[in-house]
Amino acid sequence: LTVTLRGPLDPSTGLVMNLCTLKRILREQVLDKVDHRHLNLDVPEFASLNPTAENIAYTIWHWLKPSLSELLYEVQLHETEKNTAIYRGE
């Protein structure tokens, strides 16, 4: 999973967002929901949605959007070395 943010740099840190904050958001909003889970059985969003790489990237975007607001630019899900799904919002 690769999440890309874009926005103004904080003049004191040179970052768009504190990386510890981003890491916490990713853990709470994504990893805790899907890590070591059977997506179809354990994740309500995939009970009726086929968990393709495209649908997972789309769902992760919507999980992250409330916390990352206008900073969220792109979600990439790397399924294999040669297959990546990218979602950039609606």
C-alpha cells in the first residue's frame, strides 16, 4: 500500500503531514481492519463487494478521506510486482 499526500509544506518541519500522525491514521483506518483478516468474511465493506485490488484501493481511499481531508491525493495497492491499482478520488 502506498498513500500519497499533497498540500502545503509546514515551514517548521518541511513536511505535508507529520509521519507519526500519518502512520497512526494508516494503522487505525486501514491495517487494523484488514491485516490478517479474511476480507469477505471479516470486513463488512467486502461482504458484498468483490475484494479486487481496484475495489480495495477504492475502499481504503474512503476510509482515509475523513482523516486526511484535502491532503489525500492517491492510494496505490500493489497486488503483485506487475499489478498495481491506483485510485485518486472521485
